[in-house]
Amino acid sequence: MEKKYKVGGMACGGCSASVQRALKALQGVENAQVDHINGIAIVVGEIDENTVASTIENAGFDYLGVVED
């Protein structure tokens, strides 16, 4: 399952790489791609929103919710 999340506070590629590494390390995540320009994290796998939110925040960025298509 693929979900998109809005992430705030990312200013550069290093920021998005930090979030991406943290998300990919989570149990149940098959893949993660993070775009600092648009402030979007795309997560593929079976993982709950609260875990994604806390992981983004623990990486030092703002979790701003699910992006509805």
C-alpha cells in the first residue's frame, strides 16, 4: 500500500535523505521516497500513520498529515 505524507521543515536534499533513511528503516516499509521541494514523503508498505508521524518528528521535521489524492 502506498501513502503520501506532508512533511514540513525540509530545506535541502540532506533533509529529505535523513527522513527517507529513517522511514526505510521501519519494520513494514518496503520503500520510501522523500521530496524536500514539495514536502512529500511517499511510503510503500504496511505501516500505521502514528509510526510514520513519530519517525518524521524524531528525525527533526514536522509531520503535517496524510496527502489525500
